Amino acid sequence: MIVFKNMGRGLRQFALHSYTSLQVQSAKISIALKFKRVKQKVLLPIALLVALLLTLPRVLTHYRITEELTDAFTTASFNDIAFRFIFATALFWTVLQLNTNWKYVSNSKSKTTRIGLLIFSNTLLFVFFTVLFNFFYPLLVQQQISKNELGLVHFVYGIVALILVFVSGVLRYQIIHKADAMENARLKQEQLKSELAALKNQVNPHFLFNSLNSLNTLVRDNEEATTFVNKLSSLYRYILQSGSQDTVPLQDELTFLENYVHLIKTRYRERFSITLVIDDKWLQTKLPVLSLQLLVENAVKHNEISEDQPLQVRVFTEGNHLTVENNIQPKSTYVDSTGNGLANLAKRYDLLEKKRIVISNTNNIFRVRLPLN
């Protein structure tokens, strides 16, 4: 029992160490992105827009539009000012909402499709508000507006709305930057915790293997005990050798799992069984280290294992996923667990593979599906 608890601590410590290395890599990538050059397709539209705004007064003067409009403007009554203020507020608020919040509700479509939909939505929105202005202005203000002034009003509102589209992009960037800063701060805090835990639980490998060799000598006449020690030694050797790696071939994970399962069966005998059905074409596919061991350990930790309720675990490939499942039979006693195992595995898959694991709990079967490349 003590051996299993110590081994579990060692495996969890290794997972923390691996995740810490991922955090450091992520921080390095974030620093590199801060110095990435801004693309010309971002700078050029802004330059064109500013140039248009600066040149617009000269265009109006050249065609003498301002002189013609001076005498044609409607009277600036209270109703006129109130209507234009409320209308502009509604229009500009809607534009900001659309381009800062609503367009991010669904990211399932491709980037080109989303850009096309955004342009269409902004155009439709402006046309809709233009129709509202043309219809309600004479009714509520009680005066007619000339075609020239109406065209100028639409033009000015359109330019301001276009500016707000770019402002929305700046606002969204600030939100993302703030979220990234908070995430980096959280990762740094977790990294410090992991480093502290690593220092507290550091074990000298030579001392460990010398102790296992000594134990092996003492139990040489007991074949079962000798096999147990050899398997345990292989487990820790694998952990130490893969400590500098983020991913390992599935073949190596299966070999490690075989040794780990031997230790479990030494304790539970026929009360625990595991079935492996793996397609050979996936054996060299890489996945985060200790993925399978963590899932099998989870099954053993959280489920009742007895003569009346044997635990059955299945590991198999299906499509482009590796699935680990077990029958659910919760323990009646308290389970000492941090609940970070699956979360840690999910984060490692997200960082390394840019994919998500799938967790389900249906028909009294707990199932975790790991995506394969």
C-alpha cells in the first residue's frame, strides 16, 4: 500500500514537472509574439482611412458642396438635435457591440467566412439604420430634410461607423492582451508551486536504484517479489528517462503501462483486469508522456475493486482516437484526490497537440478519448 502511494506521488510529481516545462515554453512563445511585425494588411487600411478623412474637406471644397449646403440645411431645433443624438447613439452603440462582442459568439466557421459575414452584417446594419433615419426624421422632427443634406448625414455617419469598426478591433485587442497578462500571471504562480513541490519531493535516482537492487537481493528466492521489484525499477527508470520529453511513442507508453498494470494486479489479483486492443499503425504515434498510466490510475483510485465488483478497464483504438474506459462503481469510502489529473492531461494535450480530449460518463461507463495525429 505504501509503495503504491509513494509511486503515485512520484508520478504526479513528474506530471507537474512536465507541465512546468510546457509553461516555460509557452512563456517563451508569448515573448516572441510580442516582437512580431504587424502585417501590412493591418497598417494599410488604417493609413488609407486617415488619409481619406484628411482629404475629405478639400474634396467638398473643390466641388463647392459646402457652399450649396449652407443655405439648404434644416433648422437646428430641439427635436432635430435630440433625434440626431439618440439616433447616432443607437447606431454607434450597435456597431461597437457587433464588432467587439457579437462577432465572437461563434468561431466555428472559417476566417474567410467570418470576415464575409462581418462585412455583410455591418453593411446591412447601416442600411437598416439609414432607412430608419429617412422614415422617422420627418415624422418626429416635423420638417423635411433636403437630399443633399441627407446624403451628407449618411456619409458622415458611415465614416464614423467605419472608424468605430477599427476602434472595436483596438478594444478587443486590449481585452485579449489583458486576458493574456492574467493567464501569464497565473501560469507563473503555478510554476512557482510546481518548482517548490519538485524541491520538496526530489529523490536521488542512484539512491533509489541502489535501494531497489538491495531489495532485489533480499527477495531473490521469492520469484513474485523479484518480479515486482524489477517492474517497479523499470517504471522509475522510464519516468527518469522521459523526464526531458513532452511526448513519447504510444509503443513506449504501452510498455510502461504493462509494468504498471503488473503492480496493480499484484495487489488486486483477479479483481482487476485490463484489455488492450491497439491498431499497429498507431504504435509510433506520439502522445503526452504518462497519459495512459494516469487514466488507469484514475480508474483504480475512484472505483470499488472487490470479488463482487471486479474492475474492468479497456484500452483500444477507434478511428483516430485512443480510448480508455472502465465500468463505474464508486467507492463507499473517501477518496483522497486533488482532481487535477484529468485537467493536467487536458492542458498538456491543448498545449502540445492543439487538440482536446473527450470525457464522457454514459451507461455506467467512464470514458476518455485521446486524439491521435
